[in-house]
Amino acid sequence: MSTYYFVPSRNVFGEGSVAETGHLMKSLGGTKAMIVTDEFLASNPMTTRIQAILKEAGVDSAVFGKAEPNPKDTNVVEGETFYHENRCDCILSLGGGSSHDCAKGIGLVASNGGKIADYEGVDKAHEALPPLVAVNTTAGTASEITRFCIITDTARKVKMCIVDWRVTPAIAINDPELMVGMPSSLTAATGMDALTHAVEAYVSTDANPLTDAAAIKAIDKIVHYLPQAVANGDYMKARSEMAYAQYLAGVAFNNASLGYVHAMAHQLGGYYNLPHGVCNAILLPHVCEYNLISSRRRFGRIAKLLGERVDGLSPTDASQAAIKAIRILSKDVGIPEGLIALGKKYGKEVKEEDIPTMTANAQKDACGLTNPRMMSDAAVAAIYKAAL
């Protein structure tokens, strides 16, 4: 059986690296870039700076600032129209996972035609995307480097999981200076998202030595630097190390895929429009506990990476220590204890009566295919209930 390895062809890191955006886009043949970002960043000096960098390199630009959190199919439709009306020939995504995923969705439809729902699943595209440069401003989703694109189907209230090597950005830029302005709550949410990526990839049925190395290093960096980045967002060492950590976690899951944490979190985002990273953080210990029987030694390694003393413990006790460590880290960085509390924070009512629908949709999510333990409908529903 063949193993594939997917990453962008060029990856740029370091303070001030955003200054290279213009000549990098130019190297892809771009002459007019559609900048896909969210409403806040669209009016932020950061976007103006990006436009100036592009212009200096001879690349014109037009700003599409309508990428919503949990980007929707309607955003993609509007974005594709914007792309063609402004005669763009390349795309630059600026922001976190929502901006990157929205840009991928727009690029998919712009070059392949049809509607975004046509590409739900694995490798459904037949044409390359327009040149895509992803400039990252958060340390969590790793969407700037992955072949994953998550778009909400507004009619079904379901997050569509699009997995296609063609949506991998050509160039990814991770400049920690762009991450300094993130509030502590967003830093925590995105950081726990990165941890979930690394953990799920490490215990995935498609894990291999390359993904193991990336996942292990990501977990090691996250446990050390996420609390520091949450405590002091201006601490550049923590920001820089978290940029590397989330990238490594992205490399891991981009190639080993994920598991039921994501399959279930996608439904919470699609149904209630709740923040993806926080949903992952809340579900992570519950799904891991269910998965322990399948990967005890690997969970024991995770416990050790998270700072638990496991030497001399049985594989069972060591693996259970991982659950304890995940819960401690989550609490330390301010993640709500359950889904009901999270819903109240965002003015949403998470209802037990919605669990059967979310369970059915989670079972259709491609991320569950590589979970290390098979999960019945009853098991999925039980975890949703436990996480309330």
C-alpha cells in the first residue's frame, strides 16, 4: 500500500517573513490577487500592508472581506463572483482557518465550476486551483498547509469535509509577528485545535514514521508554549514556537488524517456555529478516553509528552494519565468545561434533542475513517451527552 505525503511546495517562517509575500505571489505568475479575509482584518492595517507589499512587487489586489467563522457555501458563491468580476488570476488568504478554507472553496469553484457541495469527499476536483498563497495569522488550524477544506452547507447545517490535494496552497507564510494581536481566548482555542490535530494524527490508523515525528514534536511544543502564549500574547518566543507547533501538527494530520473529535466537532460548528477549536478541546478527552483500548502505548507516550510521570506505570495507567493531562491543559488555558457552557457563551442553546441528528452526520464525516477504534451511533451519542 502506497503512502502519500502532502505539504505546500514552499513554506516560509520567521518574524518579518510576510514581507516576502509580493515576490512569492509574483513567482507564481499572479498579476491581480483576490485577498480573502474576514470582516475585521479587511479593515485592519495588516491588510493594507499586504496590499502595499503586493503592489511593490507589481501585483494588484482586491479585498474580499466576507470570510465568516465556520465559512459557508454562501461565502463561496459570493467569493467566486467577486473573483471573476474583479478579473483576479490568483488568491491570497489572510487570517486563520476560516479565511484559508473560504479561499480554497472559492478557488475550487472558480477553476472547476459547479458548486462547492460537488467537491465534498476525497479528491473530487479535476483542475488546479488558481495560484494560492496562504498568509497565516493564527496558530492552530494549519489550514494554510493542508489539503483539507471545511465549508458549512447552510441548507443541511452540516460542515462539508473536502479533502483534495489540489486545494493545498502553493505557498504558506507563518510570520509570528502577525499573531501577536490575537486575544488570549483565540490563542487558547487555536492552540487546543493544534493539540487535537497532533493527538488524532498520532493515534490515527494511517499514522506513519513521518507523521509520528511531526505529531510528537508538535505536542511537545504545545504543552510548553501554549500556556505562555495565552498568558502573554506579546511574548515572541512563545508565538514563534506555537507557529511551528501548529504547522507540525498540520503536517501530521494532513498526511495521517484525523478521528472522531473532528468528525463530531464539525457537527457542532455546522449546527450551532460554535468555534471549532473550542469544540475540539471539549470533545478531545472524551474521544481519547473511548479510544484508549486501541492505542494504550501511544496514549502513554502522549501523557509523557504532556508532562505526566509515567515511568513504571502499566500501559493502562499511563494511557489514562494522558486524559488527565489534556483536561488540565484545557482548564489552564480557559476552555469551557462543557458544550452547554460554551453554547451560553455564544448565545446558543446546545440541546440533547439535537444529538441524534449530529450523530448521524458525524458518522458520515470523512475524519472518522481513520479513528483507531470503530464507533457506533450509540457511542457517538454517549460522548456528545458526556461532553454537555
